[in-house]
Amino acid sequence: MKPSLLLGALLVAGTTLTALSAEVTSKNGTLHGREVFTLENGFVRLSVTPEIGGRVLEFVNLKTGHGSAKVRADNIAKKPDDNWAGADYGGCTDAPVLGLGWPGDFWKLTYALAFEDGKDGSKTIVAKGKSQDIEIERRMTLFPDSTMLRVETKQTNINKLDQKMRIRFHCELSAGTRGDDNDDVFYQSPDGLKMVDYAVGAEYARMEVLKVAGGWVALSDTMEKESVFKLLRSEGVQDVFYWAGANEATEIVGNEGAFVGLDWLGKEQVVEPGKSISSVEDLFLSDGIARPAFVNTADCIAGEVTTDRKVYGKSGSVVVTPSLVSAKQLAPATVKITVGHADKEITSLDGKIPGAAPGTASSAGIKWDYSDLEDGPYRIQAVFVDGNAREIGRAEGAFEINRALLDKLTTLLSEEKKAFDGLKAQIKQKGAGKALDISTELSILEFRMEGIEALLKSGSYDQMNKELAVFKREADWMSSLLGNSKQP
């Protein structure tokens, strides 16, 4: 039986940004005790110091107030000769090194910085640095009405001999405020969409070269739905060096949390004296998308499709939410949603994506009652089309209906809640909360139980099962403190 459908536009684009100035302004100042050149356009702010490698010290989403370039609290004020590597400062700088030469010379050099005005209303910070063998000019440009930062790097051989050279703009980044295991990396590989999950507090740093096919890579906070996108504009470079530092969470200035290194690796080239190599990459910030499924690099537009199940006994509803976000002003678009099951198309319909301010996601919502749907997995495809009938990109999603599992988990949750209520009553009766100093642990368990109930209602059965197992272990441990052989 065909499910009943209700289409509604769900505008999640905020209105905060519309009141901000889109004009790019420039100023000089200080940040973290260092001289900085700053560009701002009402959407993002960029600050660069001429010191320690012409380093980017902040790239901030002004709507959320969250910075993406991460600098280190313990090292940022140190002189270069007190520091062993460019990575110890954090932020973004040049690292034109090959083989085991990390970090090279440029991390500790003082660059010459200057502002430059563009005819299109843009403004650029031009940074120039020189070592014994290489001269670098890095141009960092902000545009009106955009969250995009363009980074153009020109690297010249000033040695008298041929040199092997490679461009690498090294960035230590974080999305959102946490920088912990919510920060995942997404990219298009030759084999399809890939995700790299970052586990905070790892004993060892994790390093990996990502084979990128789509010209983009994104670092996304999947909980706060904030992302940093890096788009490559140069041909012939498709590798990204990914680095997640070990146990870095306590060393970051500004936002708490660790960081991820994401660098496009330029191709090694033999460069003659006086000759140059160059590269161009764009970075843009967004909020409102958790897991980007595609990026249209021509227009700096990213998208995803998510599903949210609301469970009411054995009935309920599914909401499919296709979303778009753009570095520039997002023009209205349309989306076609197709739902399939067991190799059959169940239904399809069109939706409208409203326009939105730069970096802010806009969505369309499709909701239907699944009471008449049979158990099993369902696949969803969203095709996004712009106002000129050109396809922007595609995203896929899925959900599953499993009433037998729902019954089982509902029973398990009821049993655990009953046992937990008994444990709380026993703690209150004995005054154990104060005597054993487990009041904090008790509050954590109560918070965890609320989360488990929310997972059940949303249909996140696998995650709920895992959280329920953790809850039971912690409750059993607390019960053992009261002298119980098992939780009552």
C-alpha cells in the first residue's frame, strides 16, 4: 500500500547573518600576543601573523563564533628557537618539505605581509617568505557575501641548481567546538564516498594519505553539524595527508578539543633555477550539515540527505531531510526524492530547497507514516537541481523498519529502567550517594538513560543497543559499591 505523504519546506537557514555586513574590511592588531593582519566580511574572520611562518592564527565562523584553525596554548607565545617543529604552534602555514625533512625552515621565518584590494570587492593578505633555496608567495583572499577563503601559493626556486619541490599548505583544523571523536573526515574516493573516524585520546598519532577523486575533503562535527571544506583548484594533485595527533585535547587555544591535519599534497617536481610552481585551494565554513555526501566544487555547494524515525509503539513516521549549503549565497533549488525497497521503487516526489545565507544549510522535509510498510531496509536517493535545471549533486540515505527488534529493545529498556529505579531508591535509603561519593556517577547514569530513550524513539536501534550495554555495566558497578552481588 502506498504510504501517505506530506511535503513541507523546512527552512533551517538562520536570519542572523542577513543583518551582518558583507563588505570585506581589513585591520591590523594583535592576537595571542602576536601582530596580526585581519580580514573580515560579516561571515568569517581571518587573522594572519607575519611571525612563525606567516601563520594563520584564526579562521572563524562569525555566525557560530567557532574557530577552525587551531593553535596551541602552551607554545603560541614561544620564540621559534624554543620550538622543535611548526606543528607545535598549530594553525596553518607553509611546509614545502620532502621525505624526512619535516618541518623544514618556513615554520620559524618571519614573512612580509601586506593588504591588497581586489576589483570585485575582495581583499587579500599577501604573505612573502624566503629561505636559502625557496621563495614563497601566499595570497589569502576573502570575498563579499561568502565564507570562502582562497589560498594561492607560488613557490620559486632561488637556488642556482635544479631542486625537487612540492607545495604543501599545512593546516591543523577542527570543526565545531569539541574537536573530539565527533570530528570525522569525508571525501570522494575512486571507490565512492569515504569517511575517516577520528578517535580522541589515541595513544599514537594517526597518519594516512587519502586518495581523493572528487577534488574536495571535509572535516565535519557530526553532532554540532559544522564543517570545514577544502576544495582543490589545481590539476594533478589528488592526495590529502591526514594526521590526527595523539592526546592533543588539552593544548588548544579557544575551543576545547583536539585537531586534525588535512593537507593537499602537491606533486613533487624538479624545478629549474628562477622557475616556479603554484597551487590554488579554497576553504569554506558551514553549519547545518553533519555528514556531507557530495560537494559541487564548481559552485562550492555541499549536500546530504538524512532520515529521522519517530517511533510510536509499532507505528511511527519517517522524515527524510535533503540539505544544501553553499560558500556563497545559496540560490533556491529543487530536489527529487526516490524511496526504494527490495529493488522496487515505492514512491518519489519533488521538494523545494529555499535560498540561504552563505555557509548556512537549507533543507526540504518529507514525512510519511510507515504503519503500512513492511519490515526491512529502505534506501533513499536525493537528486538536487538548480534553477537552470542543472544537477548539483546526489546524496543517499537509508532507514530500516524492524518491529521485532523494537519489541525486544522496548522490553530490555523497561527492565533496565525498573532496576535503575530500585538502585536509586537503595542509594537514597542508605545515603550512599554522599558516603561513597557517587552522586556524579548517578547523574551521569540518569543522563545516559535519557539518551537511550531518545535513541529508541528515533529508531537508532544499533546505537541504543550499545549504549544500553554500557549503561548496564556502569549500573552493575555502582550496585557493587553498595555490597550487592548484582544490580537489584
